[in-house]
Amino acid sequence: MSLELRRITKTFGSFTANDEINLRVETGQIHAILGENGAGKSTLMNIVYGLLKADSGEILVDEKVIDISDPSDALRAGIGMVHQHFMLIPVFTVAENIVLGHEKTGKFGALDIETARSAIREVSKDFGFEVDPDAIVETLPVGIQQKVEIIRALIYEAKVLILDEPTAVLTPQETDELLKTMRELKAKGTSIIFITHKLREVREVADQITIIRRGKVVGAVSPQTSEGELASLMVGRTVDLAPEKHKHKIGEPILVAKDLTVRNALGAAVVKKVNFHVNAGEVLAVAGVQGNGQSELARALINLEDHIEGSILLSGEEIRGKSIYGSLHAGIAFIPESRELDGLVGSFSIAENLILDLHDQAPYTKGITLSAGVVLAEAEKKVKEFDIRLQSVSDAVSTLSGGNKQKVVIARELSRPVKVLVASQPTRGLDVGSIEFVHERILAERDAGRGVILFSTELDEVMALADRIAVMYRGEILDIVDSNVTREELGLLMAGVASKRVSA
């Protein structure tokens, strides 16, 4: 089934999200749409799926103009969508999620779950998904949850499948599995619209690439186009895809973790007596496949976990057991893995989010009230320094794109005196321009003599930024190696193969 968009325009007040966009997806084609965060990609796809209504323009399916007012219209037209943030009910089973919104009853009025189970097994068999229809969604890895979303679209006979930033929350292994699935779907005649900003994936799997910048189509190119050219088209300028790391003298240990253990609510150790240190002026990267304790370790360093044992010394001072507020003001800056959950208050303004760490201190407060003028003035300064794209600092932070939300977090955390920056997946879900910016800020902190602990599942990022690399596997640090380690050696360590254990 072919899909064509003609002169699609969508505005929000004075802001034009989509400006007369033309796009054609052929039958059985993987058509990638590249663009920065906030370029208008998701808005465009939400129009195609019926979550938004275009101000003007036409949508054609197999050369016929159709009207899509809501997702049910899209599904009837053969269009399915897998959103960046999954639309699944965590406490429901896979089968229950599949039938949600399409409930049918069998004998005596009982919900017909068995039909859904059979359909799930059939689709899973066709694509080798190995998804259990009776599994509770919240118990499934993120990669499997995504497959549940794809199965749901296929069961309802989607001929055009929209994947919106599908690899943003996946590990490298899960990403490879998804790309394989996309090829299989294409081979069976499904058309795929692949919304992303990851250049390697686009060049590996796409048949055609359309690039959107600030709401307009600025290029339609082949996957043979170089990563540098793609990045330049996305951002509108030359982008440095390989950050320059200057050699400089590394100082003494500034943060030391001794026998650090983190337990979950059931008492099981998810981080097991890890020992490491980070020096002043050094980036220590913590690498590993997602789910091996990195998230819990990062949160423990800021005392965000409830059950922490061992010692965390910052400039010789024990900070384990401090409040989160106390940890921040002891000198730790924290870029959390989930900016929505741990980094921002969505209903607060951008200006308010920029002072969350300092809201009770001068010059932002007088007595028990905020100094609104000072807060707004300081926010405007940070917006310029950190290139945060917005309409007004008084808008809710939830109105920003993912990359600009991350810039708000970084601007807040790096605008006060700190000794150590803990950055957990700092570029997850970001475009090349935002990634370049984040990398530059991380290296600037290192060069200014601060310690940086970088948690990342992106091997290219780890190898580009790290001075040393600690590899975690099943809650333990298997080894700490120099940054000149090969990808093959690092991959073996991430798989649990190690010749020695370390305690430094």
C-alpha cells in the first residue's frame, strides 16, 4: 500500500510545526524521516495517524484522498503506529493489551482473549518474536514490549507501519533485532515509515531518506549519502560527529565508591560490592548491556535508591545516606536516565525547572517567596548559553522537544558549583546536533577539572568520551580498562567474558 502526503501544514499559534510537507512512501518501502528534535517529524506522523488534524493538505492511500480524523480512521485505512513512548498498560497481559479498544465477547458475554492469543502466536511465529500472550507487560524487557506494539499493529492489518523513534530506548542488540524485523516486514509487503535521528541505522535499513528541518522538507536522498552530509542537512551546518578530546593532566581521586551495594525492594542485590574511583579531570564511563545494574548504580551515587550499602566518598566526605538535596549540594551534578521521571517537573515552567536545585537560595528567593524577575532573567541567560529552542521561558517544560528538555536539565545542573558530574544515558533519544552539544559540555566539565561518571549503552559514545571504561555485568564491575580498548574486547566484557576482576 502506498501513502502520499501533499502540502501538509500544521501550526500551533504562531509556531509552524509542519510547512507544506510533501512525502511519498511506496509499497514495501522503508522510508526514513530524519530530523532534529523539534523538527516536526512526530507532529507529521501524529497527523497521519489521526492524533492531530492538519490545518491544510491531503493524505492519499493508493492514490485516493482519505480523511483521517482519529486513530480508528487510520487503522481502517491500514495505517498503524508504534509510538516512542509505548501505549501499553503495564499490569495487563500481552493479550489484554492487544484487544484493548477492540474488545469482542464470546459465549455468555465473556471477553474473547483466546482469539487474541492465537493471533499473537501466529504473528510471533511468522517473525520469530517469541512473545508470550499471557506475560504481564511490565515484566518484559523494553525490546519485547516494542514487539508487542508491532504485533498489535500487524494483527489489525496495518499495511503502512509508522515507527516513531523506535530505537531510542533499545540496547544495541535490541536495535539489531528491530532492524531485522523491519527487513522481514518489508519482504512481506509492509510499507514502513522510520522516524529517527540515528544515522547508522538509517543508512543500514532505509530505501529512501527524507530530511525535515524546522518543519520543512530540506532534502530527499539515498541511504548511500554519507553520515556527515546527512547530519549537515538535519542541522543546517557542519556537525562534528567525533568530539575532540584534549590531553591534559588528570588529578587525584575525587569520588571513591567502596563495596557499594544496591538492593531492590525484595532485598536482592542488583549492584554487588562494586569498587571504583573517578579522578578530577577524568571521564570514567560505565558500559554494559542495559539491565546489568548501571541505572541503579547511577541513582545510588545521588542517593536516589532506597537500599544502599557501602561507602561513597566525595572529596573525602561520606555522602552515602545523605538526602538527594544534600548530595546535590555536596557537589554532585546529576543528568538522570529519565529526564521526565527524575529530571523535570512537566507542569512547571521552563524557568522554574532551571532553578529546581537552587530555588531556596539567593538571588532566586526573598524570604519565602521567589523573586520572579530574577528567575526569568536568569532563565533567559541560560536559554542563550545552552541554545534551548523555545517560545517562552514561561511555557511548561512539557511543551519542549526531547533534546531541548535535556538541555534544560544540563543547563540547570552545570550552572552551579560542582565537583562531579554523574550523567546517565545523557544523549538517549537526542539528534546529532544535540548529541554534539552534550558531548562538548561533558568534555568541558572534564577539562575544567571536574570528575565525570558517564553511564551509556552507546559504545561509540563511551569510546569517544572516556579516559577509562568500567564494564558492568550482572551487577558487578568485571574490569576497568583504558579507552584504547577495542570494540571487540569491550563487547566480550559486556557479554561477561573477563580475564580478571578489579577493585579500583
